[in-house]
Amino acid sequence: MNGHSETSLDLQYTKRIRNAWKSRIHNFIQSPLPWRKINRQETNEASLLGESLETLLSQKRGQTAFRDFLKSEFCEENLDFWLACQEFKTFDSPQELTRRAASIYEEFIRADSPKQVNLDFYTREIISQSLHQPSPSCFVVAQRKIYSLMENCSFPRFIQSEQYKVLFDAASKPRGLGKHRKALKIKSTGDLIQHNSKPIILQSELYLCTRAGIMHVDGIKCCTDTGSGTAVDSQTL
């Protein structure tokens, strides 16, 4: 009678353990998974790269891809000039402004300069007259005109180009998960229960495919498991 009572209590205790684990597993499944957040962020980021020239140029890799495209069309000087003007606006020392203004003028604006950009005579003349005492905004008008040229002419062709496709694919690719899918194995072990004088360990396993979010329970191996699953102690969950 006592043995039957003890077995009944053990089974009730085991049931409570299983229910507790089911609750934990349910909460784990329902919680936002970090790689899903990463994938959504990367997808949004990739989509935004083609939304506007401003967004594209706000990222280093966007600038690099766009310059490669402009180089294929023999007009990379437009972006080089725009970036030089962006940097120029960060200086406040009169000596540095004078030196940089003269350098930008000689490289991009002077007639027959190495990287002469397409500006009208009036704009170039205004800049020329301001070189003796340049302000941080002395290239603003010229920069705006070159930006408009890139936005209306080059950017629409860029988003149809191979350079944009490569950029989009790179921005969409998940990061931080490695080349191969990884399997996470969560093991839970209940207390020992006496049955026919032999110890029995109640054990269940949960395999979580971190790439696809697929869960396999009760000893069924993950579809991508190669024996490299990592056992996680129940106390860490």
C-alpha cells in the first residue's frame, strides 16, 4: 500500500516537472528570437538602400557601391566632390578652410581640373571669388547641384545595375549565424523514480534549429543536426 502511494506521488511529481518544462518551452517559442530580429532589420536595411540617394550615401558600403557604378559611367568625380564638400563643412579653422577650399577648387571646379564637375560658369565664379576668405558654406550651392545631378540621372540607373544587386544581396544576408545551420539542444532531466527496484531517469530533449526556427522534441533529432548540438543545462533557461 505504501509502495503504491509512493509511486503515485512520484508520478504526480513527474507530471508537474513535465508541465513546468512545457510552460518554459512554450514561453521560449513565443519570445522574440534574436536572429529573427536581425533578419527583419537586415531586410529593412536592404530595402532602404534603394529608397533614396540620401539613405544610400549615409552608409559606407552604399557610397562604395555607388562610386563603383559611377566609375563605370565615367562620372565618379561627382560623388568625390560631394564627399569632399561634406568633409569641408566640418572644419571651422580659417586656415584649414582656406587650404581645403583651394584644394577642392583646384581638383573639381577650376576649368580643365583633373576631376572637373559639371557646374555653370556663374556658380564657379562665385566660388572663385570666395576663396580668399571661404566660409564653411561656400560650396553649398555647387554641392546641391551635383547632388541633384546624381539623384535625377545616376541613382535611377544605379538601382537597376549589377552593383546595386550585389549590395542588396549583401545587406539581406543574415549575419552572425555562420555558414551552416546550428542546432541547439536543450536537455531536461527529472528526478529518479524507483520502478521494479531500478532507477529510471525521466529525460526529454528539445532541438531547436536556429536558422529556420524548427523545434524537435522528445529525442527527435534536428533536421540539420550533425552531432554538434550544444547541451544547455536547465538551470540556464
